Amino acid sequence: MRRLAEAEVPPGVVTYRDGEPVGWCHVSPRSAVPRLVHSRLVRPVDDVAVWSIVCLVVRGGRRKQGVTAHLIEGAVQHAAAYGAPAVEAHPVDPGEGRIDTTMAFVGTRAMFERAGFEVVGTTDAVASRLPRLPADLEPVVERAEPVAPRGLLQRHLDLGALAERVPPAPQPVVVVAGERDGEALRRLVHPVRDVGAVHHQAVAGGERGVHDLLLLGLGQPHAAHVGEGHHLERAAEDRLVELHRLAGVAGEVEVRVQDRGHGDLRAGSGGVVGGVEPHPHRPVRAAELIGTSPGTIRAALALRTVTLVTPRPTAVHQEPRMPAAPVRDDFDMSAVTDRLPSIAAQFLDRVRRSPSAEAYRFPVSMGGEEVWSSLSWKQAGERVLQYAAGLVALGVEPEERVAIASATRYEWILADLAIMCSGAATTTVYPSTNADDTTFILTDSGSCVVFAEDDEQIAKLREHRGELRSVTKVVTFDGTADGDWVISLDELASLGAERIATKPEEISEIVDAIKPDDLATLIYTSGTTGRPKGVRLLQGSWTYEGAVIQGQGILDESDLQFLWLPMAHSFGKVLLSAQLACGFATAVDGRVDKIIDNLAVVKPTFMGAAPRIFEKAYGRIQTMQEAEGGAKKKIFDRAFATGLKYDALVREGKKPGFLLEREHGVLDKLVFSKVRERFGGRVRFFISGSAALNREIAEWFHAAGILILEGYGLTETSAGAFVNHPDSYKIGTVGPAMPGSEVRIADDGEVLIKGPHVMQGYHNNAEATGEALHDGWLATGDIGELDADGFLRITDRKKDLFKTSGGKYVAPSAIEAQFKALCPYVSQFVVHGNDRNFVSAMVALDTDAITDWAKANGLEGRSYPEIVGSDACREMVQGYVDATNARLNRWETVKKFIILDHEPSVETGELTPSMKVKRKVVEQNNKERLDALYG
């Protein structure tokens, strides 16, 4: 292709028919020129019907010329990768600094329209001076003519003629997403809303025109979630059937879903036809994006089977929405009624269906360094069956209890699954549980075998061995085996292998005999007071939880979970039930201090966590920016002020103005993208549970493009009872009730729940069972309210509400949440005042955050007690207390406070393993100091 100077061809688009230039559309570059030039996603082979040439003129100084030339070079490389027949870019210097770069580009008219060009007229004047279209790219076109009012050229593909020219393809593949660069889609997809509208209206003979974007967002109200194979499968089949009808091609169309979920496929590679990533700031609606590229039409017409490859987007910002109705309204209950009867059956079914897929990923030490290893479902299945057969060889009977005393690690999960496959029930013990309580749990549950993590856990058992009469064997992960009472995991596997060799069908027969109402798990609630109670959860409760999550499309095989939650807690256990139902991989590491580091390495798509994790991350980021100071701090503050304003407008259903939209986009690149990267860059959402999440902290994360879905449940409801959906959520609520369950609000405001997930009762504790369960309804002990859409908002724990001596009721959790939202240095804020004449508080400061504050305030090198005991620190806390009081009713205001000389933890006995404050323990530990406030 010869060089084209700006003098020869003004900026425009030339249209061809049968290889001859037939028309030239003048375009006004305006802001469209830098849009196209800066786009790294160029797809010049989308439209075989019309091929075009455009010359882009960029005005500016010489510095801009160099930048533009570099960007154009990248565009040329992408165009070549997509099969562009000819691309040419060269600088033009007329000596006046007005025209820096002209780009001659053979591409598609649709591409330039998507890039934002405004068509202002047509002419044939320059057609004779333009090169012919290459003969092998001759389009199939019935006609090309102007369409008012935009001058867009309407065309209809002759699908029958195209089908005749299509050679059989060995593996037709349709791509829904792939490129990492979300900005590219912002520039290329958004204009389709206008172009596509005109295009679809200008149809002849009742036939729908076809544009080049395939299936992106079909069945999804928001671009942040691209997968959801079942939605895509249904939409794809409808669309491909329509294409066959238009082309007069008979036969059935089969659509299969291959959901890889890595978000890093490249269009044009590995048999992939084409693909784009969803726009990171705007919703993409299905109606705007139905259609197909020519390569996809070829695939659809050549064969009867089309595979949908649906990778996830990366680092996607999601818009807040106020849904009109709970998700459960359109839930297909067959997902629940047709579920498998037991966890063991779920697991073996998953092994059969996804043998080579990754199941678990975990850190291992190799050569003095820590690396991540993994197990496929098949490999996990082999180990689990051996362990299960080993348990049976040890004499374990159906529904007998087998305990696990260990931190979260992949062996915990395999042990639990082995217990399920042996027909037994799992008893959970936190590794931090003291020897006396461990002994109580094991004796109360009647556990016959214990999986003990290490020598520390074994020592607790040996200390009370005389009392543990039911425990016949201890299996250790890392501890020292003695060949008698304590054996290793490998020894258990060897026992199992021998058992399988003589009775190969035994485990399958045991699993087939497990019923939904058999006992699956005995979880002892750590509780904030008193002895732990054993919650009896049945097989059907866990399979219900997994089926509901799968049925709602919240998660699927393409997801990657990072799991750190204590597995002795129901929150972690329910996420494993979801994994078996949905088939996603799970990266496991229970070390809390490694969470942020692991997120950066693992790059998960979701994670469950307690609110304290988000509070700590929020405080840490805030204090780091405070320490930075200067311009960076100002940009950071400006970003979140803008982000919160932007989100508020969207939540109200208002469109942000042009300037706000533009500022938000810039600040997203400068600030929010870096915040998202700290969490791995691929997170679709976090799930918050086990305690209330402060709304302001949730909104802060949301402004940064990180969605936190708050859920609610108790151990007594198999963890999940309410949950927000990624496509239907309300910040500040815990979502609607799980489909298939019921909820009521009692006269005193207590939340009552009924459903398949509710416990059978408390083990060996009929009195407590009678207090909690009434005709199948569970009294949760939490106060809440339902909105018109069925979304629940928890206001406080019933037992935590107190009345001052003046007769005023106070909800401490609400006050505590207000303070935590304002103070980035706080770890815990415990409100006190029952039967007192005013409200006081105990303040514990976060060790890391207060150390950073100390460096910035002349206290570097001081110990924690010295820092929190300083006048400067007290003055700082007083400021946040005053700011909190300004938001409260007069009788709720905190009149006095004490600062604790340590940070409460599980080790101090002041936090539960699920990171909740043991309020009465903290009050008792500080009784003298509290009494002094009222002296």
C-alpha cells in the first residue's frame, strides 16, 4: 500500500463494494482521534461486509508527536496480530507543529464507529485515488447506502452466500472476553450503544442486522461478571439458532461452555476467534451486545457445535446498584430439590466431572523458599479415598464423630472429606482452644479419632488422655508419631490402601448409603461466654448451601478462591460446600499475617473474610497515605472524595456529569487501580461475614472498585442464611434470605429463620435446643429489619442491647461501627454502660497503624504501651470520639473512655477465632478501670 499524505486524503472512512471504493465518509476527529490512537485493542477484521481506510490527524507539539508515534506503533502491532491486511503509520511534519502524525489504516468501518468517530457527510470525490481492496477479502454485501441521520452505512450480510464459502473448521470457538485492557473496551464498546441502536433499527424485510460483538454480558445486567455459563449458553443457543434461520440452514445447534476463568486469553490465539474485555466503569447490557463476528458466523454455520470460552475480566470496577427485588424471586428451586444427598456424594461427583481441573492450591517449602503447589480433583479424590478407607479400617462407624484440631490447611480439607466419605461426622476444634475446652469438646462429642496438626495439639491430648476414653487413635499432619496411639497421615493412607485392595467397593457403598438427614458436622461454637455448644448440622444442610450458591450463579468453575478462614468455623466450611457444587479451585493458607501477601501471589477472584480484615486493610491504607503526606496524600483524598460522589450518584440512578466521569476515570488509574492491585487485581468481590461490616468502610472499598458482599448467618444456619448477590446487592444490608428458606421479624425485632440449613439442635443439650428452636424456627438472637425488597439489615445483638440508669436503650454495635469508620488507627472499640448513668468505651489501637502514627508524631521507637499511654495519643483518640459523638443521640454519646495497653486477640482470650470481641471478657479484664470512670 502506497503512502497517503494528509493533503491527498482528509480524515475519513472509505467504503468498498466488490473490491472497489464506492464512498468516503468524512469524520470529525474531535476527541475520537486520541481515543483510537491510545486504544491498545484494535480489531480490524470484525466486519467482512465493509472495509475502509482512515487517515488520522493528530494536532499538537513535538512531544505529543513522539508519544503518539509510540502508541500508533503498538496499534499497528495489534492490528497485524488480528490479521489486518495492511497498516501504515508515519509522522507528517508540515513545519508548523500543527499536524504531527497521520496513520493510514486498512480496517473496518464498524471499528472506527466504535472508536467514537462522528460521521458528518459522504462523498465519492476521493474514491478514484484509493487502492483496491485485496481480492481475497472481497466482501459479501447486498447493498451499502447512507442511513439518516448519522450517515451510517447500512449493510446486510448474505448469510446463505457466506455459508457456502465457509470451509469446515475443526474446532469453532466463540470468545466472550479476553483482553486485559479495560480502557480499550471503554473506547470501543461504549459507542456501540448509539451505533448499534441505529444499526438494529435500519433493517429490511424484517431481518435483523448483525454487528460484530458477540455475547458479551448476555444474561448479565452488569459487565463486571462475564462468566455465568448457564446464562451465556441459553443466550448463545437462541442467537445461533436465529443466525441459522436467517441463513436458511437447517439442523440443531449445540452450545457447550468452556469456562477457563483466567482473564488472559488473547483474541486470535489458540483457535480463538475474537474477544474483548468489559468496560470497567459502565454496565454493559445484553440488548446492546447481541450479535456476532464473521468468524463466529462461519463457525456457527459450518458446524453444529459451538464452544463458549468465558474467561473472567481482571481488576474490574463495579457500579453500585439498588436492585428492585431479591435474587430469590426468580430462583429455580430444582437446584435445591435435585441436589445430591451428601457431601461425600458431591465430592465424588465433582471428581468424576472435573478430574483434571485444579482443586486445591497450597504453599510448600522447596529449597528454602515457599512455592505454591496444587492438586487436581482426581489427585484429591485418590488421597481422600485412601484416608476414608483408613478410617474405616480403624473401626469408624457411620455418624461416629472424628475430630480435627488444626489450623486451616489443605490437609484439613482432605481429612474432612475423608471423614464424610467414611460415613462419619466431623467435630471441629480450633487450634487455639485450650486443653480443658479441647477435652470437653472431644468427650462431649464422643470423638473416636482425632486429626491433630502438630506436636502442640498432640500435647493437649496427651495431657488429658485419661479423660479421652473414646479416642482410640490420633492421626497427625506434622507431629511426631509413636506407632501406637499417634500415627502419621501416611500411615493412615497405607491402612486405607490395604483396605481398598481387599474391599474396593466399600467406600462407594458407604457413600451411597448416606442420607440427607444424617449427621455431617458437629461444630462447637466458641461463643463469647460460657462453655461451647455443639451444633448438629446435617448432610442436607451443607448440600443445600452449595446448591443455592450454584443455582444463583454467584460462583462457578472459573473462579479461584483464597481461603484463610478457620475451618473450625462454619463460614469456612460453607465455602467448601460451595466449591463442591460449583467446581472452582481453592488456594488454602490459614496464616492471617500472610493474607495480603498471598492475595498478590494467588490473585483470586473472591475471598471470604471477617469485617476485621477489611477494617485493618482500610486503616493500614489510610495511615500509609497519611505518612506519605504532600501531593500523594492530596491525590488520594481527592480520589476517594470523587469516587464516593460518583458512586452516590449512580446509586441514586443519576448519570454522573462529563467532568465527574472524566475525573473519576483519571483517578481510577492513578489511585484505585493501585488499591485493587494490593488485593491481587482480579477480585470480583469479597464476602464479609461472622460480624457486622461497617457501611462506610464498604462504601470506601466500593469507591475503589472493590465490591464487598455482606452476608449473614450463624453456625446454627450452616453459616449462610442471607447473602447479597454480585448482580443484586445493597450496601448496608446482608441481602435477601437464601432461596428455599423463610424469615420473620418477631415483635421485639429478633430475626427468626426456618429452612433446610437450620441445625438439628445442640448436641447433648435439649434445654438449649428448646430455647433456640420453636416449630422449626430458629431464634437468632439478632435484631434486624427487612426492607420492601426483602433485604435484611442487622441492627444489633439482642443480648448486647443495654439500658442506662436513665432508662435509655443503647445499641453498642452501631456506636462502635461509627467510630471504626472514622478512626483508621482503631482495632477494637467496645461500648459500655449497662445500668450506668452515661456511656463509656474501651479503645484498643491497631499495632501496625499506631506504630506508623507514632513515627509521624515524634514517638518513634516507643513501645506500644508507651505510645497508647501518651498525651498525644489520647488527644488523637479524643478527636475521633468527639467526631463520633457528633453523629449520635445525646444519651448515646461516649462521655469517657480508656485506652487498653494491648491489642485484644484470640491468644489473650478477648476475641473469638472468628475475630469477634468477647465483650464480657474485655469488660471483666478492665473492670477496675471502668469503675474508676464512674467513681
